[in-house]
Amino acid sequence: MSVTTVGDPSYRNGTTRPTAGRSRQHDWRFVLVGALLSFVPVLIILQMIRIQTDPEQVALLRERIPRYQGVVQLIQPPRGLIYDRWGRLLAGNKTVYEVGVELADVKNPDTIADTLDIVLDVERSYVYKLASQEASETAVYAVLATHVTEEQVQKLQVLKDQMELSGAGSKDEKKPSLSGLVFSPMLGRTYPEKETASNILGFVSLDGQGYYGVEEHYNPMLAGRKTTQIFPLDPTQAKDMPSVPPGASLVLTIDREIQAEVERILDEAIEYHGADSGTVVVLNPRTGEVLAMATTPRMDLNNYREYLGQYDTDNPFNRAVSYAYEPGSVFKILTVAAGLDSGAIKPETVFLDTGVFEIGGIYIYNWNGGAWGQQDMTGCLQHSLNVCMAWIASQTGAATFYDYMEAFGIGSLTGIDMAGEAAGRLKRPGDGDWYDADLGTNSFGQGVTTTPLQMAAAASALANEGKLMAPHVVRSMIDKGYQYDIEPRVLSTPVKPETARTLSEMLATSLEVESSVALVPGYRVAGKTGTAEIPTPYGYTSNQTNASFVGWGPVDDPQFLVYVWLEKPSSSIWGSEVAAPVFSEIVQHLVVLLDLPPDAIRQQLTQSQ
Amino acid sequence: MNRVQNLTQAYSQAPWRIQMQIIGGFLLALVSIAIVAGIYLNVSARATTIGREIQGLQSDIRKLDREIADLQSQVAFLKSAAEMEKRAKEMGFRPIGMDETLFIRVPGYVERRTAVMAPAPGPVTLPPPSQPSEYTESLFAWLQRKIRNSSFPFMSLQPFKVQP
């Protein structure tokens, strides 16, 4: 039996297994490379575990996810439009721009600051501070100016292009460059009628908030609903732009032509009579629709930043709804209405005016201090006798008198759909500051405050068969493609229809008898003047007054009511000389714009139907 | 024992055949994955392109909306009360006086109506906006739908009896 050595041939031929030796020698290199290659994945896995389990990391990532997922964009729907009653645009939208900087692209913040200072009148230091920020993960874009006009943006674009063409250098070279400046279009508010009806409309600020008038009252509806949407950066996840409906549009009761005409007449009257300010309210007494509401001062709503220089506590944005004053003798129509309706007096009731009436420990005198002798109630209104009014109030009784005043809406908001309405003040028996004497003074419009709109609304009840309609300026709303009409609403019925008719007749007669300058040829109107002394800390002024007139017509079928108030006129203190002619002039234009034929023709046309 | 070996050998695959089968299977899987990935890429690319086109069109809509608003405002400026009065005066017109107005009866004349900018709300309800399924369903859902649709004719077959 032979024994054969079995083994590696190389071993056998005396090479002492050199390959195996080298292989073992170099094994550590493979191990090292393997370990190195494994090290990084192991680190990645450990990091993944750490990120997944460390609460801080989890929170941080959750916060960062949206930033990397997409761009968050605020989608603001176009603001609703505002039209007059015939569909003429009063408040619309136009393209304006937001000017900003992409911080990573800014080469020369000095140039940007200088240019915007000159072209947009934006403070240089403010722009420089924003534009010179270092771009970072949190600072990408900065807004420099908003509501920039198309013309201004075109100027900036031309400058930017010129600088680019002239070979603007890098950031270090500090060559002039507007690189990084970007313009984003958006819709901003515009008012085509400029000053006309500005006190009714109000305005919209840069942040889209409506202020004053209709813009503030209906802001939530006009502005629509803003939406925030994340647009994914991943192109495979391109998202639809959400359908954001525009804000609701409004059709006002205002007639632009009447409004413009009334404003023109009022401005002329203020200038002619040297008054501090003026207010006119034109209503349809049948519906409570405000056809025009003119007041001063007014402003071009396209430059609404002038607001701060024009308005303050003594000069509210809209005197017609926000300024309560002692109306004076125009208030007498309510006193007589209360007396007639309660049965305390009749039109033919005779009052002996001795020139003085004692009530609550004070003496009431007439406006001229005289005694007017025997007067029926029409005479009391015609001569505007304070003594007679105080007597009527005392005959009516305090409780009844104030109940009627409340029913006429005195001392409470009319609820008109405009921002900033004032309620005025009506003291009542039981109030801490009410005295018996107040009944006497209140009867002729002293010691009680109302806004011009409140007085106009109260008087409109007398023109509308005793029904007080809620005054309003919005006729319809247009939302989601449908038009919703607002139906006229009865606020109260302070007097009976026959009382209203009787008083209208008495007022029309009193104007005719005294040949008032308020009369309008061809049209029978009813009305009452008012001359109110102005209360001061030292008592009532006698040389400065509030001159007013309230009137309506045609008496047999009232279609309009006009309230005129001129504050502190210098040409004359009397309402009959200052406010009454303004009423007449307004009505002469109004009947043309309303297509109202003279009474005789109207009656003739009605009979022939 | 030899018989068993002979049988086993007879039915055994040659090693090269087994290798070919493995390679073939691997290639088949690879090709299948490539096809699915290709289809997925193709569909995704088309969806993305269309999505971007939609975004572009939406951007155009916003631009047109702004242009319409601009034009509306421009027209309103040109037709504002002050502008109209100025133009009327330039053309020789003047405001009519109260005593110059002539009222005549015109049979059939319809009085001017206040603005009607939109229809009054009625019982008509619009259908909800629909989006094509191409924009909403996943590839897997699409495949499922296609398969279901292709097999539908067979699924609808009902067994029937032959009347004697």
C-alpha cells in the first residue's frame, strides 16, 4: 500500500504556497474597505433611526415639511363691485402691483433703495434695510411696496432693463443694478366717480379692509373669502387653482346723477352763504331708499390717504349719519304730529300766544321774543312759534310725547346699512338728567340731538301715510351669479295715515301762505324750516346757527323728501333764508331727473288713463 | 437503485437549461418592471404636462380677469358724471330746466328699470363641477378599471337554460 501526499501542487513544487500567504497578508485591506463602505450606510441608518425617534427632530421636520412640499399662496378673491341704482360703476377694481425683491438675486441694494425712493416715494432707509438682507432659508423674498400703479411699474421696468443692458456687474462691483426687483400684479380698488358719493362709499385700505360707508358695513361680503393654498413643488403633483368666488357686488339705491347734482348745489350754497359745512339727504319716503346723500368735506377716494388731513371728531366722514346735532325748528313737525295723533290738538285748535310759556320752572319765548296772539296750529307752524310748541307738548303729556318721539326713531339708530351711524340723544322722563323743562325745549328741537338722516327718516313717515320705512342705501346684492333684491321694510308706524295727511296739508299751506322761497313752481310741496342755536359750554349762541329745511312732495303723492342742513351760515342765520332756497333748487333739478311731471300734468295724465 | 438514478437523470434538467431559465425569469421580471415603469413615467409625464398647461391657462384666466376689471374701470372713468357733463358741454348741450320739460303720453312706453346685473335666484341648481378621472385616479386604479372594463362583457353573461 502506497501513501500519496495529496495537496496543493504549488506546495508540492516548492513554492511554499506564496499566493495564499499574500492573500492572507492583504485580507485586512478588504476588511478595511468593507468596513469603510459599511460605515457610511450604518451612519445613515443610525441617523434615520435618530430622526424617526427623536421628538425634537420629528417636530422640526414636521415644521419644515410644508416649506419643502410647496409654495404657500394666499388667494384673495376680487372685491365685489358697487353700482348705482342704474348699474353705473361707483367702485371697481384695477390692476396694481406689489413690488418686491428676490433676495438671492439682489446685486445692489443701494440702487434699489434710491430708485424706489424717487419713483415710488418709499422711504429709502426702509427699502435698503429690506433689500440688503442676506438670502437664507428663511429670508427669500421681501415686499417693498404695494398698490403700485401700472405707470410706475413701467418706469421701474424700463430702468431695470436699461441697467441690465449697460452691463451691470456683480454684487461686489457695486454697479447700478435693479436685479432682484420683481413686480406681481393684483387687483386694487378704484373709484371712477372720484369725489362723487365718497361719503357714502367709504374706501378700502392697502390690506383690503373697508373703512366707512358701504365699504366698511359690507366689508365681509364685498371682500369674499380669502383662501390659503399650498402649491406643490413636485411637478407630478400639479394642483388645480381652487375656485375662489369673487366678493358679492352691490347695487345701491343712489342715483349718480342726482347725487352729483345735489353735491354741486350744496357746494355752491356753502360757498354762497359762507357756511362751515353742509348736508343734504334725499329719500324716497315710500321705500326708505336714499337717492342721494351729500355732505362736506368730501375727498377723491382714489387718494384715500388724504383722509387723515380732512377728517377728525368734529369733521366726521359722513355728517349725515355720524353727526348728531340739535335740529331746532324742523323738529316741530314731530311735536305737532304727536299732538294731532294723540288728539291733544286739532288743526283748527286756537292757541293764544302771549309770547311766553312757563314749563318746569323755565320760560319759553318765541324766536323773535314777540307775542303772536291767536293762532291756529297751521299758524303755529307757519310762524314757527316755540311758545305754541311747548304748549302742544304739555297738552300731549310727557309720557305720550316721548313715546311718539321714540316711535319716530329719535334717539335710536335708524339701522342704515352704512358704517359709523350715531344714535343722537333723547332724554326721557326717568333719566337722571331729564327735567320737566326738557319737555318744553325738546318740543322745538332744543336739548335733543339727531342726525340729519334720523330727522329725514322721521319726517318721511309723515310723507308716507304715517309709515316709517327703514332708510337704506343698498338695493340689491349680486352673489354667486344671482341678484337678491332688498325689499323695503317698515320700521314703525308712529302716526295714523290721516294724521300724516293732515300735517302734510298744514305744512304745504303754511309754505304757500308765507310765500316761502322753498316753493317749487308747478309742484305742491310740504316743509318746515329750522333755525337752531348752537349749544356751547357757556349757553346757546345767537349769532351762529344750524339752518335746516325738511320738505317733501308732491303732497298728494310724495316721491321725494329732501333734508337740508347748513352749519353756521354767515350770510344769514335763518333757515328760511339759507336752507329753504337750497331745498327749492334741489327739487327743481330732482323733478327733472326723476321724470316727475308738474302736478297739473300728472293729474291730467292720471285721469286720462 | 440504478433504475431510480436513470429516471432521475433522464428527467433532470441540464445545468445550462436551469441557468437559462433563471436568466430568462430574471429578464422577464426586468422587462415587466421596465414596462410598468415606462407606462407609469409616460402617464405621469402626460399628467404633469397637462397639469402645467392647466396652471398656465388658470394664470391666463387671472390675467384676463384683471384686464376685464381694468377695462370696466376705464369705461366707468370715461362715463363718469363729471366726464359726461364735460363732453356734453363741449358738444353744446346744457342741462334741461324744469320749465322746458315736455311730458307726453307714449303708448307702450316701459319705464326705466333699475339695474338688473344678474338673474334672481330660482330653483335651478347647477351640477357639481366634475373633473376627468385622468386627473384624479392612480395608475393602479386606472389599470384596475381597464381590466374590469375589458372583462365586463364576460361578467355580464348569464347562464341560460335550453328549453326543451
